[in-house]
Amino acid sequence: MAASINGVFPTTLQEKIKSSKLLVVGAGGIGCEILKNLVLSGFPYIEIIDLDTIDLSNLNRQFLFHREHVGKSKAQVARESALQFNPDVKIKAYHDSIIGTDYGVNFFQNFDVVLNALDNRAARNHVNHMCLNAHVPLIESGTAGYNGQVEMIKKGLTQCYECTPKATQKSFPGCTIRNTPSELIHCIVWAKHLFNQLFGETDDDEDISPDVADPEAQGESPNSHNDGGGAQASGDDVSQAGNVVRVNTRQWAKDNNYDPETLFNKFFNDDIKYLLSMSNLWKTRKPPRLIQWNNALLRQDKANCDHQFMRQYHKIWSLAECAAVFEDCLKKLRTNVENLVEGDFLVWDKDDQPAMDFVAACANVRAYIFEIARKSRFEVKSMAGNIIPAIATTNAITAGIVVLQTIKILLKDFNKCKSVYMRLRQNPRQQLLVPEKVLSTPNSNCYVCAAEPAIHLRVDTKRMRIKELRDEVLKKTINMINPDVLIDSKGVVVISSEEAETECNEEKFLNELDIVDGVILKCDDFFQNYELNIIVIHTDAERECPLFEVVANKDQLKPKEETVPNKKENMADGPSTSKKTRLNQTIEFSDDDDLCIVEEEDECVKGQTKDICVQTSETEMVTKNTNMLRITLSSQDEPMPTVKRKTTVVDIIDDDVIEILDSDEELGPTKIKRIRVAEPQSNHGSENIINID
């Protein structure tokens, strides 16, 4: 629009805008604002892609959407709304995932600039790969509350998205969730797992029963757990031979006709009795208290409950009200399940009232049992539903900077495209928008944008299988999509991107295919146009040691994640390991809409090297008891430390931001990673900036 009016833009810029072609990835809080700005500025051809549909909670900040659009495609509705501002613009919308195979390097090469407005790290990593290999400038942006950030990524000129270490994901040990919760978030996670056990997609790793494999409960007599209900407290049957027969929780609930009293007593009385029988857990902790369906606290006012309180979202429900909600939601959810096609299941959604009410009620009852402060439904929803404080004005300002950076890129003024950070308060220079002094140069050790990326893989070649090399190392750790792997010296293909071509290799151990110490593997992800050499170092790993480590010195590998020292989560209240079937239960902190947290300090922090330990949890591989990943950055002479106790170190940069990623379909299972990194040097004097997505 503006570009079509002579005199608004210089002639050169006007012509470049008219001939440009842009891709906007994401149609959320920032994406809507970017699209609106581009349309009003007169950019003639725009493509926008987003996988999500519109939720009711989006409407307070994503102004291209209205109530009648709830449930519809974000990309399609954003296109229709933007065309009302300027019908002459050509906008093509995709309701799809950017990680899909239809959007490879050739797709990205069609655009002059790519504008990211994403909400998860996996998609950001992928777009970063694509733009680097397509040699297309990328503008990365994000907000969290009043903080925001915009940066340009251009191959060979600036650092890429993965050059800078990212904050670790938050996780909790599974036995803390099952046995010894000390925070409300532990109770919320347990309640969401209970929902899935009863109505959703079942997962053995999300078992809500007491964890008898808890190391802190070890050392008790073999019969000590038979007191107070024993196996029957967990809903199990005991055969005549004395063996415990595991009973599926959902089937048990169906057999009991989803009776609220029976289920309530099982989860909040019988299971708690069983926990109390694990006496070692309560030597230094206050033991939980039992509560039954016919408890006086639950009978209080329950008979006359009219459920009006359920709409008072800022009210903290009493135990009687929680029990009433529990009973009401069981009826509704049972009906919903019965109406499904055989084999289908419910999916928990923060905007589904019965599902959200069920979690809020169960979490608060469990919190009462463990003497944890209860919260209102509104607060529980913000913690359980990935809701990050989102400020519409922050999104608008950030989107405006994105379009300004786009104009500079079209004019080839790359040196003027310095990263910009938005602050809640003015810095010592009285700035709310703080630009970097210089462009952030590429990290020469980054295995994504380095000239010859290579890593060392320290692994027990007699214990790792080919499918674990593909899934755990290449896909989950290196972020490949569909890799091909061959042994360099022999030219033998061991992993193929072609379906079923190397399926016969999947269950074989590495040494069976002559992948042993000193072998070099050439890995190629054709879809991402990404190649990587892996040098195998065999090590005889003990059972308690990591199954594999990605190891390199500072000239070969960059760390993928980091934490900020002196902000570690206190894990003293809970053990750090869980059942053999799952080492740790993970709750991953991620984006709700568009996230970049910026922390500022008043003093200039000079670049220095520090040891920073980062650990996140990992699902145990099927055939192993203690399979973990450790990434270590060290000098060649420095010994590699071992990990004996699988803990989780957490950094929360902004106390106002609470994020929980319930599943990570993009990221997959997380890993334990141990990283030694050098802190990046600040480029703008008085501030040390840490970017988190």
C-alpha cells in the first residue's frame, strides 16, 4: 500500500519492495503483526505458513482473529483478514508444518527474506538449517512479556540460531512426581498424567502409581511395602502364587464404572497409604495425609453444591468443591470417551473445560495431601497450559522492528541489521530498544554453520543399536530430519532415508556392522542439505554410565544448551532418579506464543570461560537401564567426567514466565547433556543478554 504511493519510500527502496517475495513462518502473536505491517507497507507477494488452529486464548493479542474464527486455520484466517487492509497483495497461506518434506531448500530459495515468528525450538532449528543452506537471510524474533528480540541471520556474516547456547529445558524426576511432590507444578503434572491414564493416550512412562523403584525408598525390608494395602493399593491383583498382576488403570476404572468414590479413594487414600509404607521417604520429610471420599472436609457443603463456583476461575476451591468438580468431570469425560470411535482417546486441552477442571481439582487435592499451597483454576491453567505472559504492544513493536530489518536487507545494508532487544525498563543509556554495537559473528565451532562440521561420538559400540544411532544421536541430538549414513572407508550404507531400505540393520549393534573405534561415519540429510562427519570412539561403558557421549574439543563442537550459574533449582526435596522404565519424568519449558527472554545486568560482563553443567532427562532406551546422553566440550587432555546421579539442573530467567511443554512432538525425548561452554562476550557495554526460546 505505502510502496504504491510515490514519495513515501525512496525510489530505489520502492522498486525493491515491489519486486520482493517474503515468507512468514508462524501466524501467532508476532506473525499477525508482521503480516499486517507487510501488507500496509506494500509488499506485493507474501507466503505464510502455520500448523496451528485458533484458540480462544489467542484473541487477546492476535488481532487478525475473532471469536467466529476459533477452531479455524491460523494461516488461512490471517490471510483473509490481512487482505481486508490491502486487497491488491498476493498472499498464499499454508495450513501445514514448516518441517514437512514439501518445504525443502528449493522452497526457501524462492524468497528474498524469511521472517520467523515461531513458538518452538525444533521449528526454529529447522528454518535456521534451511535458510543457511538456501543462502536466504532470516530474521528471527521473539517476545516474552515486556521483553523482545529481533536478530538477522545470514550465512557467513552473522551467527546462526544454533551458534549461541540455549537454556536447558526444565525437568522433574519421575519419582518426585509420583512419590514426593514439593511444589504445585509436581501435582499438576501428576494430574495431567492421571487424565491420560483414564481418558487419553496411555504411556507407561506416565504411570501415576507410587514408584517402588525410588532409590530413596531402597533398603527397606521386602515385606515392608505390604503394609497398608500393598499391591492392592495400586489397583493391582495378587495371584494365588503371590505374584502381583498389573492392571491397566483405564480398564480398572471402566470395570468400576468410573465411580467417583472408588477412584477418589484409590488415588488419594490407598495410593497414599502405600507411599506411607515406604518409610525411608519420610525420615526427613513431612509425611502426606490421607483423605477419603466420606471425609468430613469433603462432605462439607457438598450436598448443596450448585457448581456456580466452577465459573469463578480466580477462586481457590475448597476440598469439598474439588471433590464436586472431580465427580462432575468424571461423568462428562466418561460420556465423551464413550462417544469416541473404538481405539480413539481424548486429548488434554487447556481450553477444554471438563479436562481443565479435572486437572485443577485433582492437582489441588493432591496438593492438600502433601501440604502444598493450592491455587485457583486460573493459576493452574497458566501453569498446565503453556501460557506465557503475552503483551500485545510488545508483539507490535517487535513486528515493526522485523519489517524495518527486512527493508535494510532488501537494500543490502546488512551491517545495519544489528540485533535489537526490547526492555521493560530503560537501560543506563535511557534506551528501551537496545541495539547491538556490532553484528554477532558466526561461531566457528558451530556444527550447523561451520565450514566442515564434525563431531566425535564416544559410544559403547557393543550396546548401541543402529536405530538408536539414528533416533537418539542423529535426530534427537543433531537435529537431522531424514539422515543417510555410510561408513566412509567402505562406502557401506548403514542408515538410509529410503523407507525399508536398511530396516534389516535397525536391531543390529554398531560393532556387528564394523562400526568400531576409529571408524568415520559420513552423515547426510538431503532434505536439509546438511552433511556431518562422525568419528566413533569406542568405550566400554558400565551400566550406570552414559550409553553415548558427543565429545569434541573447542575447535570441533559448540554446546547446544547452557544454564546461567547460581540459579539452580533446589532438588533436595525429591530423588533424582525414577523407575527403570523411565529415568526421569520431564516437564519441558517452551514457548506459548513467541518467546525470547532477555535478562539485563547493570555491569558490563567481560567474556570469560566457565564450566557450566547442564543436565536434562532422557527416556531410557528399551534394552537399557541407564541410557543417557552427555555432550562434553573440553580440551583434548581433560578427562571426561562420568555421571553417577541423574539430576536435573534448571534455570528460570524470568520469574514471571511459566512454560510447560506437555509433549514434545518436535523435540522428542530429551537427553541428559553435560556441557562445558565459554560464555559469549557482551557487545553492548552495560548489558549481558541471554536469549532463550
